[in-house]
Amino acid sequence: MSVQTITSPDAIRTLFSTAMSEMYRTEVPAYQTLVELVEEVNAAVLAADPAERHRLEAAGGLARITEERHGAIRLGTAQELSTMRRLFAVMGMQPVGYYDLSEAGVPVHSTAFRPVDEEALSRNPFRVFTSLLRLDLIADEALRQEAERVLAARSIFTPGCIALIEKAEVDGGLIDEDAARFVAEALETFRWHSKANVPLDLYNRLHDAHRLIADVVSFKGPHINHLTPRTLDIDVVQRLMPEKGIAPKAVVEGPPTRRCPILLRQTSFKALSEPVDFRDGDSWRAGVHTARFGEIEQRGIALTPKGRALYDTLLQDSRRLVAPAADGSNAAQYMSALVEVFAPFPDSWDEIRRQGLGYFTYSLTEAGRRTPPAPGADLDALIESGLVRFDPVVYEDFLPVSAAGIFQSNLGDDAQQDFTASPNQQRFEADLGAPVLNPFDLYAEIERASIAACLAAK
Ligand code: OOG
Ligand code: NI
């Protein structure tokens, strides 16, 4: 009898992210163009900067970059969210962080499903920004009930997918053959459906309440709405996008251009207008819907709570100085205000480390391996004497202000709407069926483990 071994969740995640990328490539051709552009730019950056290439290689970060993606989905019910948590768990992805977007006029709250330990992240850091619609923020009671009824009647997961999630939970994983079936079944949930779940009239009423509500409620499932490759130079990609026939949003979200990138910078192109058939009695009626877009990002160092507080303050100050207009008319002023206001944020790894603003991993250099440090040795002294090196820990999460900017640029300038900020992490976690992990704890643990490994080496 042959013994069947369990496929690692990391391998299932890679199968899934590859399948998702294949699917999105055929569904949204501009995505393929962006991926090619990002690959060109990344290759040029690495060719021009052998030191950076070497650093990435030594820190084990080079291989993951080309394959790296994040996606986003929007769900309608607690049941959908908790099943999605179980689905992602099969691929080694946990819910990390809580994002309240009501403050920014978007009626959702969100988490990011992603791998959490360093080894899994270096294999494939695929993440999915996952939002839950908040119908409680919709004033029109009758419309809310109608939306609830439509959502309650749909099932976004195939029976085969549910069965394999249950099997993985009982058996502690999936064998190869089941893993391949699971990926194919799970992919169905994220697919685009050009036939809406509702008549045009209801779609229009949902759309008038908020475009996002129409996007979540009107379809059979939570189509993946973008898939984002990671670039090593977002300014170059932003500049070259128009040459490839893609119009980027006016402003790059996040911190300004720096020598030492911090957190996350993102830009996107606007959602496409796509043909959709709406129910009309026994037949169909043609219409359009805009939901799916493209985005690129550049990732920098994960900041400590102290560093993050400084980032938040400086971002707020920049926006007080120049609020970026939805139509992009003051983009240049905003970007220069950003550069000016961020000047106090140190721009060398050494200084960021000294001031405790970012997380680093520590490892022995060649010399350090030849002369391993004595237990209890002083880390700063070891760095000073060239026995230990430090590398920035990559930020693996998202930024609420940036996410709001991305949502808004895709909802259209007319979609700005005020909700009272009402974060409700408790409610979100109850719907999710689990607490979300704290991102700072995860980064701190990666840093701690690397120090312990350095000092324990024999
Ligand atoms: C998610 C927007 C947020 C990001 O990268 O910050 C996001 C959405 O539009 O559903 O993906
Ligand atoms: Ni995104």
C-alpha cells in the first residue's frame, strides 16, 4: 500500500496563487501588460544595483518578488466570511489586522489573509485583502432587507470546495490529488460572472445607495477585483504605464519616494466598464458594471508602533497641507508636500534601527560564522565589529488610508459619501469566527527569533 503524504499548505497556496493569476490574465488583459511592465522594471532595477540584488539574495528575498501578488475580494455575509477563513486556512493563510474603512466613506471593514511565519512568507507571501459589507451602515431599511434577502439566498462556495475544506480540517491537510481538486474548486468562488444575480432595477437602487453595495450584492460570488504584482520601483512603473496604454491614478498612495522604502506604496488604474446581463423576467437585459481594476505596489520595511505612529502623524500633516483632489488636479503639489513633511523620518537603515522605528532580521556574517558570538554577547557590539548584519523585515500588510484611496478611485468621484466612523472589530471577529492576529506581534517575533538564532549559533 502506498502511503499518501499531506501536501504542505505553502504548496497549495502557490498552486492557488498561480491559478488565480492565470485566470485574471485571461479575464483582464491589462493585468498581463502590468505584470510584464513590472518584470521589466524589476530586472532593470536589479541590473543597475548589484548591491541591492546581493542584499535581497542574501536575505532570501529575491526569489519571492517576481511571483508575489495580492488580491482583494468583498463579501456579503458573516457566513461567507467565516467559510472564507476556513478556505484560506487550508493554504496556510491567517487573518491579520483589522481595517475600518467606514471612516473613509466605504461601508466595509476588512482583514488580510496571509501566511504569517518567515519561512512560509519567503516561499510565497500571497495575500488577500478581504472586506465584509456593512449593511448596518445603509440608511434605507427596505433596501437593506432586500439586499439581505439576495445575499442569504446565494452560496458562493461549490459543494466540492466545502467538502474538501472539511476533509482538510479533519485530516490535518490534503493529499496531492485532493489539493489539486481543492484549488480548482476554490477558484470558482473568485471567478467573474457576467450574468448578474438581480434585475437591473434592483442593481440601480443598490448602486444609488453605494456602488460597493451593488458590487457585492448583485453577483453570484465575490469576483477577485484586482491582483497586484510587487515592483522594486513604483515611480518608474507609474511613469511608464501610459506608454503601455494604461492610465494610472494621479497620486501614489502611501509614503513618498525614499532611499529606504517604508511600509507600502501603491498605485492603480481605474476599474473597467464591463458588459453584464441582468435578470429581466425569464430573459436577460444588457447593462454594465465597473469593479475590476489593476494595481501595483512597492513594499518597504515593517515599522514598529513608534515608527508607525510617526508615519501616521506625517501622513496626516501632509494631507492637512494639501488634500489630494479626487480628479488628480493637485497631484504634483500633494507629492511635493509629502516629500517635505516626511523629511524628519530618518532615511538610512542604520538610523531607522537606532531609533527603534522599524523591524529587522539579524544574521551572522561570514566572519560571524567563523567566530560565533558568545552567549549573551551585545548585539550592537557584534554589528559594530562586523560579525552580525541586519536586514529590513518586509511589511506584509496594508494601510487603511491607502486602501480607502484605492477604493475611492475605483468608485468614481461621485461616490464620496459620509458615514460616521464606526470601527467594530468585535463584530468583525464574531462574524469571522476567530480573532484577527496583531501584525506588530508577528513582526516582533520574526525579529526576536533572528536575534536568538544569532546568539545561539555554535
Ligand atoms: C480593496 C482595496 C484595498 C489595497 O491594496 O489597499 C486594497 C478593494 O477594492 O476591495 O486592495
Ligand atoms: Ni490592493
